Amino acid sequence: MNPKHADLAEQFIADGSRTNWHDDTLWFVREKRDKAAHGLPEWEQLREWASQIKNHTLSNLSNYLEQFEEHAKANGIIVHWAADGDEHNQIVHGIIKRHNIRKIVKSKSMLTEECHLNEYLSHQGIEVVDTDLGERIVQFRKEPPSHIVLPAIHLTKKQVSETFHEHLNTEKGNNDPQYLTEAARQHLRDKFIESDLAITGVNFAIAETGGFVVCTNEGNADMGAHTANVHIASMGFEKIIPKAEHLSVFLRLLARSATGQPITTYSSHFHKPRPNQEMHIVIVDNGRSRQLGRADFRNSLKCIRCAACFNTCPVYRRSGGHSYHTAVAGPIGSILNPNLDMKANADLPFASTLCGSCTNVCPVKIDIHEQLWKWRQVIVSEGLVSTGKKAGMKGMAFVFSNPKLYRLAGRMARWTMKIFPFIVSNKLNVWYNQREMPEVPKQSFREWYLENKKK
């Protein structure tokens, strides 16, 4: 049986101090995003431009992908097409076998997480070293990343110190971030120098030039790509943009939305392999064509993976990324993943308050909260919710559509909760298990309004 968000979230919030720390830290990042956005008078214009560029690209996707392939090949890049994650992994494995490669480094790539590349290659006896610091930490711990920009945000300094002591033989109990970072730097520097092949993701691919851009804050993508003799870039086909002049719009939005920085520390442009280097790009579908064909959900493919929706979401902040049991968590993951496997991810669109904050901060104006609501309709129509939930919602719909019955039910509920509180304050009520029930109001809002409107 697949794990469900509610059960995994319950495990996360069992540690109350960690839950509060996780919530506060991500809200701090959200506040940095707001300050960065308010510092640009043209912020909303940039969002509108980015949204329109992406809308145009998705409507002409086949033309731009063919244009990109033509120019990339002319630049000396070897282009591959993969229908799904398995084919992507087989293509990468084929390149590794052809070159008899033993040492591989990889920078952050959510697509390779989506395709489970590390796991696939491990089963083939091939080790891949993740070189993003957060990714390396969770790799040591045999955990998936919990956030697409801050992969180890769920861990404390003490937990990182314990992990490094176990795997890097650092001083036990030394939680100093500078000391731990230096230990990771020395460890990873050797991996870069020894590597024969580097795998990177792709943030943006430009149809006009056949080049692509990789954004990092640590320079690890550059280190890998410039020391290895073979460079493989893995790219979801939605990462394409038409022209080089469009790139500045997205680069001004990306880092500000993600971490509140004016710009990513390293925005690395790759146009062709260096002398004696082989460069590949694997363009992956993996359900994206199906999402493109869903009128209500197609614009989720505009996502630039900034994670602004993670940082603002009250559910994500207090339930942790691992509760979403997918490579891409948070609100955007909750509208992307049902497309990949509706049954396995049927719970995710319900892991939301539908407050709309995710939509408000999205730099490319994806209507995330509306798509969450629409996915709920699809999932219910497909019969992928429990019989009890379906019956309960039908009952609520009947009560809400009858004003007299609604008012009567409200009075009865208030009386029952006041006289017999154990009816709701018990372990059978999942809301009670995880929170304190509110004090019973003396009257409904309608009763208060009628009583006070003439005063």
C-alpha cells in the first residue's frame, strides 16, 4: 500500500520543535522573496512576460524542440529523446557503458530524481556522487531531497554533523557550519578531479541557439562539466524557451523567487563541448505530453522549479517535503504528480488549504490552487477517494445547499460539542488527534449579524 500524505505528515509533526523550526525557516525564505520582489518596480511586468513566453512556447512546443535539436546538433551536442524515465536511464547507462566510465558526479537535477537515475545506476553497480551540498547530505543518509532548492532543509546542524562524522570522519559533536562545509568541500573536490563523467540538469534551453543554462549557487555543475570528458544534461522538454533575449526575464525571476537573491551565483551557459569532450543532452517526456493535452492542467508545465510555492504553503511548511512521497513535493508537485500516476498520488491535491498563496507567489503565474481544486474533481470522478469521504462530502453538500437544515445542524453541533465534548474530542476524529479543538462559539455568525446589524 502506498504511503499517504496525512500519515507521513503525522510522523513529521510528531517532533513539534522541528515542525516549528521548519515552518519558521521556510517563512523566512518567503519573506526574503517578498523583499526582493518589492525591490523591483517592474516585478509584475516580468511575471506577465514570463507567463506569456511560456504560454507561447507550450503552444508551439514541437517547433521549438525541433529548432533546438537542429541547432544543438550543429553545435556538436549529441541529442537523445526519451519517452519516459526508464528510457532516460537506459540512455545514460548506455553512454556510461560505451565509455567504460567508473567515476560519475552529478549536480542537482530534479528530472533525474523523477526518473530515479541514482537508484537505477546503483542496481547496475555504478555509483553516482551528488555534488550539491544538500543533495550529498541526503544521499549519505539514503533519503530523497525534501525541497527542490533546499534539499536538506528538514535537517538540523546537529543531524548534518552526525552524518558527516559517520561518512567523512569529521569531529564528533562539531556543529559549526563553516567546519562542516569545509569538510564537504574537501571531500567533493576529490570527486570532481577523479570524475570521468558529469551529469547536470537543465534550467533553460534556448531554441534559437541550441544552448542551455544551468543555475547553481555552489558552482558544482561547472566543476563537474569542466573536469569530466563526458557531460550529460538531462532535460524535461518543458524547459525550452524560444530566444536568448527571453533568458533575462527568467533569470531575474528565478533566484528572487527561490531564495530572495538578486541572481543565482552561477548561471552557466553551455553551447558546445570543449575540445576532446563529448556532450549529450537527453530530452525527456515522461508524462509531459499527457499533461500538455489536459486543458485544465497544461500550464503547470510553465514551472521553473523555484520552489516559491513550497516556501509559502502552510501545509508544506508544517508537514515536510517527504510527506509528499514524490520527487517534486509541495503545491506544484501536487498538480504534477497525479498526471504521472493518478492512483498513487490521489492524496496530494487534498494536501492543501486552497488559500491561493502558491498562485500569488508563482513567478510564471501558474494557477496552482485552481488546479489543485480541479484535480480533486478528477480524482473523485475516477473513484480514487474512499467511500467514507465521498459519502461525507455528499452529506455536507446536501446540508450546505439547504439553509434551514444548515442552521439547524449548526445549532445542534454547538450544543452537542458543549454538552458532550467527547463526541468530537476522541481518537476517532483525525482532526482532534493532531490539534486542539477550538472553543465552541455561543452563536453562529449569522445570529450575531442579525443581532448587531441595527446597532
